[in-house]
Amino acid sequence: MISKIVASTAEAVAGIQDGSSVMIGGFGVAGQPVELIDALLESSSATDLTIISNNAGNGDTGIAALLASGRVRKVICSFPRQSDSHVFDELYRAGKLELELVPQGNLAERIRAAGAGIGGFFTPTGFGTTLAEGKETRVIDGRNYVLEAPIHADVALIKAVAGDRWGNLIYRKTARNFGPIMATAAKLSIVQVDRIVELGQLDPEAVVTPGIFVKRLVQIESNAAVSEGAAQ
């Protein structure tokens, strides 16, 4: 009997190694797997991490707390600064954190390319800027393009609204964002869900991430009541 359900967030993030690349879903707060990030902080000692996410955290929780712990070496993101991203700002200005800035569309497509087995793609975004330095360029139909490489990861931390024990997932509106493509681009996809349902309760037409892309699934009890009915 296949079951990808684990009992706790600590068990979900077990085994993440030093030097791992970790994709973290979310667009700001929407879809961010906060409980899994907390577990990575509290239950794992993994350090020298590379974080791949839309942003570099804000305030003092979630990704920002992970950065503040000193266990992140590099951030790959498209949106590193906002009004309360003081943790990232301080670390980066102090030279304690590397940054690879990727335009948001390129970030999404590079992650998707990794999951789809695509070796790279040409895009006009970034041509003629410092973001294209050192990269192959080509003229296609009279327009300048830059070759971008796929982004793979060792681990993906993802949030979905509901899943079954096989790991089939559905998401809630905007919170879907980077979750589906990150699940395909990482060797180990770990998902927190508000609800775990019985096999057959998820409408197959509504499943966004098939279970083949998920290795571990944990239910966050505190959110279950809030999202009651969202998977109906």
C-alpha cells in the first residue's frame, strides 16, 4: 500500500543535507509552507543551503527566519527586496549572503524546464543587461535572445490545500503559484497540506500535481479547520 504520509513536519524534513538546494513555494505569504520552514529550522541542522524562491523573505518569520539563522549561503529569487525585507538586506550588504537575481518569468520557466527535462531555452528577457553576462546569446528572427539554464533542486518545500496518501495534490487559488513546477524540479518534494483525504475524494480533473512528483506529505492540523471545505 503506497502511503507518502508522515506523522510530523520534523519527519517530513528529515535527511536534508548540508549544501542542499531547497526550493520554497509561495508568493509572499500566499502558498508559503511556513510550518515546513519552521521544521527545517528547528528539527534539521542542515546548513550551507541554497534557497530558490520567488522572494527572499520579509519580516522575521518564514524564509527571513531561515536566512537569519545563518544556514543559507545563497538565494536565487526574483524579488529580494521589499519594505520589510530587513534580514536579507542586512546579510547581503554585509557580504554574508550570495544572490542570483532572476526575472520572475525566467525563474518560473527555468524551474519548469528542469521538471520537464529541457536542457535550456532562449528568452529575450535580460538581454543587454548584467543578468545576461557570461551567458550564450543568439539572434533569432532578428531579435536578441539569452540562453537560460534549468534550475534543479535537491528538495522542494510546498504547500497545498489537500492531498491523498498517494501524494496527489490540489491547491487553493493564488497559493498554487510555484508549487506545481517546483514539485517536478526537485529530487525530494515535501508537501504540507491542510487536509488529507481518502483516495478517490479528489476530482481527477482538479488534481494539479500528480502523486508521482511527491515523496512526503504531512497534514498541518492547525490549518485544517480554516480550510475546511476548500477541497470539496
